[in-house]
Amino acid sequence: MRKIIIAGNWKMNNTISQAQDLMAALIKNGGDMHKVEVIVAPPFTALRSVYDILGQSSVHIAAQNLFWEESGAYTGEVSPMMVKETGCKWVIIGHSERRQLFGETNDTVNKRTTAALRIGLKPIVCIGETLEERDSGQTFEVLNRQLEGGLKDLTGENMAKVSIAYEPVWAIGTGKTATSAQAQEAHEKIRAKLASMFPQGVADKVRILYGGSMKPSNALELLSLPDVDGGLVGGASLNAHDFIEIIKAGIKAEQL
Ligand code: PEP
């Protein structure tokens, strides 16, 4: 009932020409990609050319961020309408790199999420604990706080358009992946928390993606877990072969 999402977060990688090469390889070799929901999130500069090259394919594009104001004196920022105009259907919000390096807070996550929904973009809201927080037994307190703050004042109708990415910070770009038990436990608790904030029917509908060193060798195991509804893939999404293998794992998991 929850279609698997495989989303590639390119971070600050790929010029326009590199992006075009990567997308040409994805289209050529991606196979039955329509059986899952495939999303790629290039940097702002490559969004439109990736959109153009994807053409009629089932792959959608996401921005990696947006600002919440509509226009004005916000040098360096990109508005929700500007993002939408590139052809984006999705936007990643609150990635841990933005939280750690660019001062993103639960409050700004909430502003961006609300602005995205207002313009008709589907947010992928990222949450996750640091190693220190996990080791000191605070994981679920942190996740709950991020959900409460980031999703504050959303209606159930809007929440049904949001996906959550659970990305333990200690697993991002480190090669360390959460075990299946750790991932399932976190996803189950996230869904339970959503059910306490929104109607159960909404919590049952929300796709919760796992992110953190997902690769071809661990994707099927993670994507087969009952509360894991997809993957947010960083490093491995920069390599067409690896990304396609993860998409294939998603297609397999979808059929289980
Ligand atoms: C990410 O950037 O969202 C991510 C999960 O990165 P990686 O797959 O490289 O750990």
C-alpha cells in the first residue's frame, strides 16, 4: 500500500554535463523503474537540465532545499516557486548536513515544509540522531522532538503528502549502516509518533525512507523491513550502476 521510493541525494556533486551523463545512463539501463517511485535530487543549477533529459521517464526530480519566503531581499536563497518552476515535484528538507553546517533547526524545517506544501511540492523531511545521542540513549527523544518541531501545525491532509527520511547521522557517508533491527525499531517508533500527532490513517500512509550508507549490498534487506518504505541514497546515487541496483532491490522489495 506504500509504494517504495528510491531517492538519490546528489548533495553538491555533478555539473550540468555530468548530471546529463548520469541521467542518460539511468534512462538507458534503469529497466522497470516505474514499479517504484524514483527521484533524483541534483543541485539547483542542474535541476532544469535534468528535468529536460528525463522527459517522459517515470523519474522525478527533487530540490535539496528551498527558502520559505516568496521573493525579496534574500541573497543566495531560492523560493518555493523557483523550485517548482524547474519541474520539481519533491523537495528534501532538513538534511543533517544542513542542520550541522548551515544552522537548520526544527523551526526552520517547519517553515520550509509549510512553504513547500503551500506551493504544491512534496517534502521529504529528514530526521536522525547523532552517535552521541544514540550512545546516551536519547535517540527516540531526539526523533520525537524533530517530528514535533518540523511538522508543527500541519493538517492531516498535508501530512499525507510528506515523507520522512530517517537518517542516523552516524550512518551518513560513513559506510556504517544501521542494522535491520535498528532501522525497523526507529521506523516503527516514528510511525507511532506520527499516529499520536495525526490520524492513524495518515500515519499508515506516510512513507518513511531509510538513509545512511545504503548500497547495493544492503538495500534489499533494509527495503524489505515492514516500516521501511524506501531509501534516501547519497554516495551510491552518484554511480549509475549502484543506483540502478538499489532501484532493482526496491522493485524486488515491492513485490515481497
Ligand atoms: C544522504 O546524503 O542522505 C545519505 C544518506 O548519504 P550516504 O548514502 O552517502 O550515506
